[in-house]
Amino acid sequence: MPHGHLRVVFELAECREESVDIFFSATTDRDIEYAKRICRRCEVRADCLAYALETPQLYGIWGGFTADERVVLRRGMREALT
């Protein structure tokens, strides 16, 4: 994803005015669900998730997926390609 595109994505992101703690310090199921709810209503969710999968981001909730969920997604993507 080109750097300029990434800036546009984050300018449009539903989370842009939220505390980063919501996405990087969520530990309870309730906290995680709150962050995911924000992601679900975001128009650039797919771009955010793609960025997290491509870079790869090891922490936080990106595109509505936790770090553990992204590991499973990446594994499934690798298996689908083999």
C-alpha cells in the first residue's frame, strides 16, 4: 500500500478520533468487542486489515481483527496459496 494511500486511509478511519488504547490495550472481551464495533462501522476497514496483514502488525486490533485472529487469517491465506 503506497504511503500516501495509507495517510488517506487513516484520515477516513472511524477510529481516527479514538484513543489508541482502545485498540492496543483491550484485554477483556468487552473491550475487544467495543474496538471491533468501531471497526465494523468503518468505511476503510478492509484497507486497515490489509495493511495489518501486509506489514505485519503484531499488536492491536486492526480492521476488526485481533493479533491472534490475524495470525489465523495469514495462515489460512498461506495454505490457500499452496
